[in-house]
Amino acid sequence: MEIQPIITSLPDGATIYVFGSFLKNKQPHDIDVLITYDSRICAPARAHSAVAEAVHKLGRDVFLPVHLTLLTLEEEQGTQFKRENGCISLEEAMVVRESLLKADDAESKRADQPKPV
């Protein structure tokens, strides 16, 4: 998956993070995403529409519905959402996801091997 177009479609001062089952389960039902943004650059009233393209691209690329949490930088700092929910950057999440799928594939291949008698 090419993540650079997703990142570059975010407004200036915005960052995208991933958390939840996408990082832990081989077949998640959705991808949980936190986008933080600078309210001095992007007014809260237009924040959702400003990130819509990035959210659409991500959902299309991972073939999953996106569950979006959208917070200003101040809101995130006040709630410690990233820390409390184990959020990691989109770049890191793709590495974690790839490792999860490779480990599962390797385990499946071992299970398919004939057992010694």
C-alpha cells in the first residue's frame, strides 16, 4: 500500500495514527484511525471535510471501513488519546500489519506440513 498520497492529502499540521484491531488481528472489521490537527491552521468547523480525502484513500487501500477519531492537538494532549489507545503512526502501522500477516502465513504453512511419524 502506498501511504504517501494519504499523508500528503492531509491538511498542513495534521498527523494520522492507527490503533485497535488492525494492529492485532489478521482479519479486522475496520481500521481505527486518529487524526490530530492544528486548529490554528485548520478550523475545527472544516476539519472533517479537510481530512475526508485521506480517510477515503486509506479505506480504499486497506479494503476496510475507517473508524475516524478527529482531535485538535490540544484535545489530544488533554485526553492523552494516543497513549491511552496505543496509537502508532500510519507508517509504523503498515510495518506492524505486514509483520502480523507474514507471521500468520508462516504459522499456516507450518501447520500444513505433514507431521513426522
